[in-house]
Amino acid sequence: MKRRTIIIPAVAVAVLGLAAMAATGRLGGKKKEGPKAVAVVRGSLVDKALAVGTIEPRIEVSVKSILAGVVRRRFAEVGDFVKRGQSLLEISPNPTPLEMVELRRNAELRGIELKNLERELTRQQELRNKNLISPADLETAQRQVDEARSQLSLAQERLALQEGGTVLANGKPVETVVRAPIDGYILEDSIEIGDPVVPLTPYQAGTVLMRMGRLKEGMPATIKIGALPNASVKGRLEKIWLKAHKQEQATVFPIEIVLTEVAGATLRAGYSANAEVTISRRDSVLYIPERLITHRHDSSFVTVRTGPGKTQERWIKTGLSDAINIEVLEGLQVTDSIVEPPPREIT
């Protein structure tokens, strides 16, 4: 399974009390109401952290050419997924008139040199037949002819490459097509048809033709993509940076989330994304709204309805909280009802 990765800076989320009150429709300005009863609920409780960021490829490769020239044809576009070895661009040699003259002249000189050495080899063979030279002298003459033939072939291949674009070298095709170095998506291209290309050599970086990225699959997280509102993307938290960064006057800790399930969605580098990281989860537990709890001396208390018009304060032991509801480990049963006093008026 292919793995994809997003790198997201984690941001702490604060829930304001005023917002919680508005959500329940109990802001001031209404008539005072009597105590309400809230039932103890059994269900699942999930503690989550919200992270905001963008999708980034784990591996990004710059595609370059080893040949100089101009871009003649394009075989793939930005956003396409290509396999390793697939054609991306065709580079057409574009030598200057002076370079063409030098190439033709070099091929002519190599041809003349070969003819001279071949004549010398013939003369050496005649001398050897008369036993006037040693076998080593003849071997030296033969080696010089072989080297000259190789040099002539190389000069002719270079000339043919500049003139036609494709030649045979040692029986193998030498082409000017740039191919994909990895399996992945084409993230961007920085070249147009007709643009010049500087080749990649040990002495120069070369022209960046395209950039490719390989998004790899791998604490659970649910990813929401702004550009893909209906996409169902799952992942897991894989890395948390030890050093915080400053971002828009906020302190954030970057995290890395590896995507494990994309449900057929095509993800592109640079997409904005929100992630809900599941810090902890409890299933089939008792929980109540956290606002009903009163804290005194490191202990937690709630007011339980014991009968018509009767209440009792009870100590409880709490567990996991999702900032709205909180798990009750001891002190309450699913049949209990917690009294919620009316909010104080805002004056």
C-alpha cells in the first residue's frame, strides 16, 4: 500500500465558556428557571486535538536533463501520476552554428587520422612479413587504429545527436527523452515548450524541469481537506517536533501525520488540511457534562437528585475529558440524574 504523508503544525484550541453557554441557548436575558436534571450517559468519549496545516510530500525530486537543448514535446502534465521510466519531456539539441562547425570539423579530422593510421598499419604488416619489425610493433600499430576508429565513431555519434536527436551508440539507442526517476505525482513544472535547457553535470546544477512527489501511506487522526470536503482521509500521528516554532504570533509544535486511508481521493501537495488527532478514547463509559462539576480542594462534586425536591452533593472520581464531557469512574450510576442550577444573570 502506498504511503502518503502530511506535515501539520499542531495548534491548541481554547473553548470559551460564553460559547458553550450560547450552544445550549442559556445566555442571560431570559427568565430564571428552576433546577434542571441531566442524566448520566453511557457511551464513547474521545479526547481530540486539532491541528491545522498543509499536505506535503515526504519525498520530492527535481527532474533534470543530462543533455543541453530546448524543450520540444511534453508527455505529462502537472497533477498526473507517472511510473518510473515513463516519458516526461523530449529535449531537442539546439547547438549554435559555431558548435555545429566544430562538430563536423572534429568528425572530419578523426576520419583523416584513421586513414593515416590504417595506411601505417598496412606498412607495418608488410615489414612484419619480411621479419623487419617485432610483433609488438605491429600490435602497437593495430591498437592505434582501433582507438582512432573509436574516436571517429564517437565524433560521428555526437554530430548525429545534434543533427537528428537520436542515434545508436554501441548498438543501443541514445535518446533525448527525459523520463520519470520515481513513481509519483508531477507537483509542478517550470519549463515551457521552446525553453532552453542547461544539462546536469558534475560542475553545474542544471535546469529544473519538473518536481515530483511521492506521498506515502502509513495516535489515529481524521483529516479534513478544504478542497475535498467529501473526502474521507484517515491517518496516524507519527512524529512530534521537540522544538516549537513561532507562527503568526502563536507558538506551535509541528507534527507529522502519516495517511493510512484516502478512500480514492487524489491528494495534491499544498492542500490545506485540518486534522483531529485522537489522543485517547474510552468506549462504554459513564460521562456527564463537565460544567456540572464543582471542584474543591482537588476533589470533584456534583449535585444528585435523590427524590422530588430533594438533592444531595456527591463526591465523584473523574477520568477522560474531551473539554465538554467528562468520564465518571466512581460515584455515579447510569440511573442517576445530576441537578444543573440555572445560570447566573449577566448584568
